[in-house]
Amino acid sequence: MSLAEISSEIDHLNDAERDCLENCFEAAETCEWCADECLDEDEDMARCIRLCRDVADIASMHARFMARESGYSQHLADVCAEVCEECAEECERHDHHHCQVCADVVRECAESCREMAS
């Protein structure tokens, strides 16, 4: 079963929350990949790696909070959006393909988290 199919089964989510949940999981996966790829780069990528790891943790936590209908989900959406935006800015500074992909994915996650939180 795909993530979209699973999230469609969670009946307490509206469309914006469902999109946010899916975007959070995608951001978490992409950030884990980006952080791993950054380890192989010659330049100092410490800040990029740290922010990617932060996004991976906060985005997956936020998705889990949404899935279980936690009362803290909206608060976490704001934090997730903030961390995603900072990560996107950092990734955009690097020319590596994985960083550019990551920047796009986390920007989308930030947008859906901001929409959900409002």
C-alpha cells in the first residue's frame, strides 16, 4: 500500500492535512538521503547535514502526530515549516543535485505545514 493510499484511510484528516502528512514523510526521506550524500562531499557540509537531520526528525514526528490526531499537531506544523525553510535556504546554497532536490521537497513541505497550521 502506498503512502497516499494509507493516508487516505485516515478519516480524520482533511485534504490539507493529508497533503501535509505525505509531504512530511517525503521531506524526511529526502533529507535522510541528502544528509547521507553530503557526507561524501569534499566541502564543509556540516550545517546542511544538521538541518537535513533536523527536518527528517521533525517532519516524521509531525506526520505521526497528524496520524494520531494529536492536539499538538498544529504547533508542530509551525516548527516543521520553520526548520524546512531554513534547510531549503541552506540546500539552495549548494550546487549538488541532492541538495537542489532536497530544497524543492522541503519548500513544498514548509508550504503545506504553513497551510495546515493556519
